[in-house]
Amino acid sequence: MDEPAENAADWDALKVSYMWENKRLAHIWEPPHGWDTSSFNHQDTDANGNVTQFFLYSRARQKWSHSLKLEAYGVDGEWVIIEKDKGS
């Protein structure tokens, strides 16, 4: 999918209420692991308003937290959002 917001400030605000329904997170790990997908689990917001999102990786059977910085979005970055084809 395209970037979820036009700038980092908008994305930080949007993360609080972002709808992960029918979407998954694809995240790249250090070699040799490569890309893996996960489903949204929950999020926490600290006292400063910073949102940390937690995702469940079924292959590893573990939850991992990600801050999902917008500047790291994209296939040349660290993470992307994927969505099920609506035509399927």
C-alpha cells in the first residue's frame, strides 16, 4: 500500500486510531531472516503520547513491538502495510 500518511506528524496522530482490519504488517528483519508478516495485536501510548504498536508473528509465535516510523516505510525501508486484494 501507499504510505499511510503524507508526513511523520500526520502518521503519529493517525497511529492512535489506525484501522488494521484486513491489513497486515510486513517487516524486514536482519539477515538471514528477511521479510515476515504479522497481524496487529494492540498498542500502548506512553505519558508523552508516543504510540507503540504490537504485532503477532505467527511463524515465531511471538509478539513484537514496533514504533513504525514513517521515514522507514517502503520496500526499501523496514516495513510496509499489505492489504488483502479486494477483488478476491
